[in-house]
Amino acid sequence: MLNVTIPRIEGFDDKTNQFIDFIPETHLQLEHSLISLSKWEAKWKKPFLSKTEEKTQEELLDYIQCMSLTPNVDPKIYRYIPSEVFKKIIEYIEDPMTATTFSDKKSSGKKEIITSEVIYYWMVSLNIPFECQKWHLNRLLTLIRVCSEKNAPQKKMSTKDILARNKSLNAQRRAKLHSRG
């Protein structure tokens, strides 16, 4: 969860000749999760995680609104997020939230379009509890990938690897039994 503060913005009311709060200071609790992704995709009818299409400023601000756990926030607040706070939010969205890394194999074939429904399908097929939908999305995707790789059938060893393993085992046995062959 990320906590950010949108600072107060004052305006001058010409009618009363007084300074007024145009935007009050607002504290937001944000969560980049499968739930916020689902809300955003339901509204925009396109995949949020797509890397082929850049998001507009309006789409990003709306996603931040979907991430908000703070109740009763005036929607105009999101249009006045300062750039340093906006940068902090984007860094939070992009943070992997885990120490797990993967050695990427060469990917072949067509890339799958990932939507919230696809992620829910993965959760169901891998028996991941629905409580995880509230996790940081990158952490959830890492868990899905770990489960998929652990459940995948083991790859067959190549002939070269089998011969190398057998050579090593034979050398160990010869050394243990003090024989030449």
C-alpha cells in the first residue's frame, strides 16, 4: 500500500475578497492490485498491462482513482496530483515488490494479451486464494509465475547432459571403489 498526500491548493474568491481552499489537503491510500486493475479495465474496455499502447494522462489518473482505498475523495483531486507525487505513484506501480527473479528463456510465438480475467483464470487454475487479489499486482504476477514454473513438467535432459552426468557419476564411483573401470 502507498500513502500519498495531495497538498492544499488555495484560490482567491473575487466576490468575497478572500483566499479559499480550492483543493483541501488530501491523504490517499493507494493499492496497485488485481481489484484496481479490474475496475479500470471494466471502465476502459482495454488491457491495462499492454505494453504496445501508451496510456493517456486521463487513463493514468483514472487508474490512480481505481487504486484509491480512501473513501469519499472528490474526483477533481486526482487532476491536481503534483508531479513528484505522480512520479512516486508510478514508481510504486512499477516496483516488483519481491526479490524473486527469473532467467527469461527465449520467447517464441505470439504474446498473450493479459487482462484481469486472464489473471483470475491463472489464480483459479493454480489454486491461488482470492485474498491475493488485494496484493500488489507485481507480487501476485510473480507468485503466478513461480507456481506455473514449479508445476511445469521437468524438461528432458539432452544427450550431451546425460553423457556428462554419467561420466561424473562413473568417476565418483571409481574413486569411491578405488577401481579403474
